[in-house]
Amino acid sequence: MTKRKKKKSSTSWAIKILIASLVFLVVGVAGIVTYKTGFKDGQTFVENKYKKVQAKQKALLKKLSNVSAPRNDLVGKLQEVLTAERKKEIDPNHEFDRNTLGHPPEGPKRVVKKKKIYSKLNRPKLAIIIDDVSFAHDVQSIKALKIPLTMSFLPPTSIHPESAKLASREKIYMVHLPLEAMSFSAEETTTLHVNDSRETIRNRVKEIKVLFPRAYYVNNHTGSKFTSDKRAIKDLIIALKSQGIGFLDSRTTAETKVPEVMKSLGKPYVARDIFLDHEANVEYIQGQILKAIKKAKTHGSAIAIGHPRKETLEALRRSKKVLQSVELVYVNKII
């Protein structure tokens, strides 16, 4: 009698194990099906969201393109002449307050770190930003150097309508946001002014996000007046923050209120250390590159700003060897 009970008990356990295995199998299959369905739904959601962003971007670009005058009238011909002139030369003196011309404001004061012993595996980082990028030939000239330079694109206007499209082809880029200067007669049509309302500033930032969806940082184009106004620059920085965009101060004036605003918001102040091409002279620019390298070695990192002018590009080409003493990186590796 005892033996029969044992046999019956073992058979019962075998059936239970079989049933449990089947349950686990069914649950597993159901889980896989649910996962695949959820993943597909998530993928569809992301794709639809991306398509909406693209549609907004195209609509805004079309709107800006329509501002451009027809090429068969006098205004259109004038625009072509202005574009041709823009291609010939870039004068970065427009960036600064008139009172500082010849004496650009110094970079931000930084704490000198304990002297480090650098090696090939541990080099100080230097980011070089190239401002005013607007045309295809700017991008081609910069990329021809085959070194990591961060391009900062001007928002599109009728004079340079392709800038956002050019930026979309780059992995890393910035936006060179036009802000009001103390005195500048040829400002961009999309320039923000100190008297602009908070809503106007917010809407402009939203447009920038649509035009440049992968822009995580902007720096100011001109802006000596705007960055000197605490209310205006604070409204801008808060609006940028709401869109996931950071602000890098180009320091076009010594009166900048950006450090004060950043401190009040509990955010680190990020700014240009060295301005490379205040003078259109290759040897001078090479000297500024050396200063930027020295600054990077002193602090562990540094940020320099230049423009896509022929002297700047030539100075960078000649400086390739000396730049090997630092790690030349895109700006996102420093900020």
C-alpha cells in the first residue's frame, strides 16, 4: 500500500511541474508580445513627434524664405550684392561695443588650478567656436581644416536663408543668437532688443528650437546692450532653459550681467576666455591661439571664439602642430 501511494504522489508532482511550465511559457510568450507591441507603439510615437518637429521647421523656413525679395527687382539685386560682400570678408569688430574696439573685454576670471602634469592621455581641453557661420562655403572651409571646431550658426534670414539647413547636417553645433548692441547699424532682422517683452523673447526662443532642434547652447551675436540689461538677459536665459538650451556669454562688453544672473539662478557661468581674430592678421591670430592654449593649461580647459575669415582659418591651419599640446574638443566636452 505504501509503494502505491509513493507512485501516485510522484505522478501528481510531475503533472504539477508540467502545468507550472506551461503557465510560465504562456506568461513568457504574452510578455514578449506585450513588449514588442509596446516598443512598436513607442517607436511610432517618437517617429510621429519627430515628423511634427520637422514639419514645424520646414514651415518656419518657408516663412523666412518668403521674406526674401524676388531676384528680378532692385532690392533682390541689392541682396545679392550684400551676400557677395558677406562672402568676401567678415569683420568681427561688429561684435563689440564701440568703446571697447581695440581693447576687447577680458575673459571671465577663473581660479587657477594646481599645476598638473599633462600627458597624451590627459591633456587640457580647448574648444574653439567659429561664430557667424551662415553659408555653405563657411562650413566647407571650416571642415577642410579637419580639426574639431564648433560652428555657431546665425539664424536664417533673407540674406542667409540656408543656415538652419546647414546646421542640421552637423552632429554638434551652436546658435549665434543676435542681440541688441550699444551701437550697430547693420543688425540682423531677427535681433532681440532690451525693450522686447518676455513673451516676445519666449516666442523667439521657441522659433530657435524649431529651426535648430539639436542646439543645446547659444552664444550672443553682438549683444553689448542686451547682455548689459539684467531684466532682458534674465528673461532670455530663463526662456532658453525652458527649451533645454544653455547660454554661453561671448563677452562683447565688460558690463555683461550674465555672471550675476547665472549666480541668481544657481547656474554655472560659462563664457569665452579668448577672442582670436579681433585683428585681421594671421600672426596676431596665431598669438591669440597660443594664449588660448596657455589658458587651457592653466585652468584645465578654455573656450576661444573666432570667425570664418580667411586669416583665422589660415592661422588655425598653421597652428595645427602647436594645438596638439591640448585636446581640441567640441564645446559640449567642456560645458
